[in-house]
Amino acid sequence: MLTGNQLKSYKEQGYLLLKNFLQKEEVQQVLDDAKNVFFRQFLNKGYLENASLSDTSDATFNNCLYRLFEEDIETLSNCGKQAQHLISLHALSLNEKIQKLLGAIQMGFPVISTRPVMFFNHPKLAKEKVFYKVDAHQDWRSMQGSLNSAVIWIPLIDIDKSLGALEILPGSHLKGLTTDHIEKGFGMVSLDGIAPEDFLSVEVEVGDILLFSSFLVHQSGENVSDSPRWSCHFRYNDLDESSFIARKFAHAYIYKPIDDLITPDFPSKEEIAKVFQ
Ligand SMILES: O=C(O)CCC(=O)C(=O)O
């Protein structure tokens, strides 16, 4: 799965860019499914008529997305939430090659750390900067899992610098945990002593994956294009890692319904009967 040199490089640099690692079709399916979540609401709201996603240009789709953000952020946000629950997204996080790769970086008993995450970043889709551009941080702070925990960052479209390619600080994992505060769940790292040119902008194409240690310092690039930057991110822990066992498998995330988001007085008995007719 990995050559000796690749493993050595992963340990020294804290990351590996693996070109053409995944079948493009499998990645494309995740993007299509995600777009189809929004697309149903574009039709529902009359932004588009009798259209199918495959007949809709990227420019039209993006315009509808930006319009939805301006006109109905609740629907946009709920579509974003549903996109986190796509079967194709979760299936990709369990891809056999990915599982083998985790073994190849010497994880003895890999588990999913946090649920798969999908991003569709663009300044026109965010009320706060952190929702489209995350400054330098380390994922371990919020994961607080095994010390060999890893992140796999997957582009759902070809992503160059203009789309805000992820920027990483090679070798920074070996400096350990350097986060100084937490912002919206991200363990932020001060840029004191780090020059902007120390960051490496990782341009990627569909099928590529970027594997990195959860201690590697990274940040979003600036998306100056007209398109959202679609990507998904998977995080894995190793239940065999001794400090994790000693720390009782500490986990900082909770997952539960929020009372205020529960729709009251729905559905009626008649509405249910219709479904089961
Ligand atoms: O994709 C990005 O721009 C940043 C995402 C990220 O760093 C994360 O989810 O930890």
C-alpha cells in the first residue's frame, strides 16, 4: 500500500499526498449526491423548473446556491446538514483502500473519530469567516484521540490555489500540540514565528487524497474563484494507541437533538396515513 519511503516521509513530514488514490466515479458520486440535496430545494423554491442536475451548468447551480444563502439561510443550512449524512459520503470514509492505508501507517485498530465532514466553502456562503476559511489550526485539539490519529482530506472537485487549496505546514506535527485557544471547535495555532511562505498549498485533483497527522498545522487557502470549494474530511483514531487507552478513549464530541430545532405540531395523523397508503 505504501513504500518504505512514503511511510518515512509521512512520519517526518506529517503528510502524504496520494495521487489517483480513489476511483474518480466514487468521489463524483459524493459530489452529485451533495448537489442533489440542494437541487431538490432549488426545485421546491422554483429557482429552477423541470431541470435535472446533470442538465444544469455549474454556474447556474452556484447562482442558485448563493441565492438560497441570501434568501433562506435555514434551508441552506439544513441542506448542508443533510449533505453530512449522505450514504455515499459515509461509504467513502469506509473505502477499503482507505482502511488499508490506515493499517499502512501503523494503526492497529482504526476507528472513526468524528463523523465524516463535507465542506462547500465560499465567501458568498458564509456570515463569518470561519465558515469559509479556517485559520491555522491542529485537528488533534478537538479530536483529542490517539496520538497517531490521522485525517484524510479529499477534494470533490479539482482544487487549485484560486479555489482555496488547503495549506499545510510540513513537519509541524513533530512540534506537538501548539494550539493556544479554541475557536468554533478548532484548536487555533498562533502564526508567531511562522512565515506565510512556510505553508505549502496542496493543489489536488479528483481521485487524490491528502493524508495527514492530526497534529499537522493546516489552514484553508483563500477561495477567490466564483465556485464553492467542495471537499470532504475524514478523521480516524487508533484504539491500540497506549495513551488513548490510558486516557479512557477521551472523546470531546456529543451528538444529540437540540430542542429548539424540533418542529412542533407536525405531522398530523392524516399526513402519516398518506405516506402509508
Ligand atoms: O478544508 C479546510 O479549508 C479546513 C478544514 C479543516 O482544516 C478541518 O476540517 O479541520
